[in-house]
Amino acid sequence: MMNFSKPIVYSDTNPHPKWEEGWYSKARKYPPITDFDNFDCIEEVTVWDKVDFDVPSHTYVLNGGGNCCGYFVRNNIDREHWVEFGRPGSFSKSRRKFKKVKIGYLPTRLENV
């Protein structure tokens, strides 16, 4: 039986078991996303007026297969509010409304120095 209470986190000290030379790092196979032109970026515009609590809306970044690669917290399109997943996951648009947005290129912190 697997223990799901503590997720596995890969890093340079704890590399992925299938790590290969030439990967971006020992934890990630690909570099962080900076150019969003090849992705579908959708901003959630759902009106949550029938609930008694605050429901945050985000801007989601989907790859060509429709899987979610990450999101911008509360629709703030900047590097500080970008959350990228280690690997893309499934995404459902049901019961929500979205509009397509164009993000383009966001430089990483190292490129600003």
C-alpha cells in the first residue's frame, strides 16, 4: 500500500529516479515556461454571486492536449503570481466561464539581472 500523506519532492539532492544527463535540473526535465505563445491561456470570468464566500478566479495555461500546466493567481499576469506544475494535469471547464487571453513572453528573474 502506498503512502499518499507525504508527497515526493524531487530536487538536486533527491533527483528523480529516471533522471538523465541533459535535463534542465535533477528535479525537472524541462525549463520553466517563459514563452506562453504556444499555450492556450484562458482567464476565468465566472460570476460567483450565488455563494456566500469568496471564490478566486485565476488565469489558466493549457498545453495542446488541454492539460493544465499552471495558473496565474487571481488573474495577476506577472512572474510573482505564476504557479507552474511539475507535470501537466487534467483540467475541466465545466460550470465555469472563460475568455481567451494573450500573454506572450514573461522573463524569469535571472533574465532581469
